[in-house]
Amino acid sequence: GDSVTQMEGPVTLSEEAFLTINCTYTATGYPSLFWYVQYPGEGLQLLLKATKADDKGSNKGFEATYRKETTSFHLEKGSVQVSDSAVYFCALKSDRDDKIIFGKGTRLHILP
Amino acid sequence: ETGVTQTPRHLVMGMTNKKSLKCEQHLGHNAMYWYKQSAKKPLELMFVYNFKEQTENNSVPSRFSPECPNSSHLFLHLHTLQPEDSALYLCASSPLGANTEAFFGQGTRLTVV
């Protein structure tokens, strides 16, 4: 079945550092790919998405590119802030049904 | 505020109790989901409904019983739960189609004692 694998956390960085969180997926067909963020005590919020190969999703300084050849959707940000501390989830939505499958999540700590 | 509302936000129940979780959305979405989020475990998809019809039951024990009376409301009925069922239960909704994202509620923090 479809699956998402993302790097284990926690990831700890200093403010203004460069961030990469790796995500790879396994799916049949042509899924859409998403990054969600979860702040403490809250539900998940969509951060960005890409719906076809080579699309780049971006929001709040975060970017990710849908790479079909490497089945990847890595999340990047050039300069992180303390307020970016949260748990980040990579996800895919199948084009065969409406299932949304999530990775395990990566906890990010940004130190001032 | 995502437009998906879950109640209650917190629930403590005994193993012999019966309780229900409620989820409501007025976004016009036709797909609704229940997820379980436990500490140190992946987000687990429990149930999917499309147009009020259940399309996915991810091997969930029968002590969890979903109900979708219409496209705007989703319930999760709980009975004779175990302590390991303690978790954050998240509801989400989505328009149909592969390129549409899900909108999540804030979750119900369930503790089984």
C-alpha cells in the first residue's frame, strides 16, 4: 500500500540556520503531496502542497518540490525562526481513493 | 480556525463507559476522516467517509464505532475502551479529489482510566 517515510527527529537548529526535512513516498498512480505542521495542543495545519511532478509548493518561507524520479518531497527553509518550532508531517493523497497517508512526523526545535 | 470543530476538547472516561466524539464542518466537503494520534506513533487513519458512506475501515477494533448522518457531521462512538486507546483523536474533512487537502479540527484528547 501507499506509504510515507520521513526523517526521524527531533531536529534541533539555531535560529537563522538552514532547514531540510527529508520525505520519500511509495504510491501507485499520481498522488498529491503535502506538508502539514502541528503546534502544541493544536490540530494539523496545511503548510504547503504540490499536486503533480516538478511542482513546487511554498508558504511562509518553506518550500518543497515534487520529485517523481526520486519519489521525494523534501521540506526546506533558508532561515528558521524560533516560532517554527513544531512537528512537521509529510503526507500523500491517493488519486485512486481519498485516503490521506501521513509520515511519522518530525519534531523541530529552534534555539534562539 | 480551520472550519472543522471537534467536541469535546478533552474527555476522561472509564473502561466501562460509553461516550461519543463529535466533529462538524460547514465547508461543503464530502469526505470526512477520523485519525488517532498516539505518543511516539504515526498518525493512524481509522475511518474515511465519502458522501456519508464509509469507504475505509483501517482494521479498527469494534469498540470504536463511527457514524456519519450527513456530510457535515461525523461521530465516533466509544465503548469498553482500554487504557491504550488514550490518544488525541483528530477529525478532518476534504473536498473529493486527489489534489485537495484536508482540514483538521483541534482534536479530542481522550484519557481512558
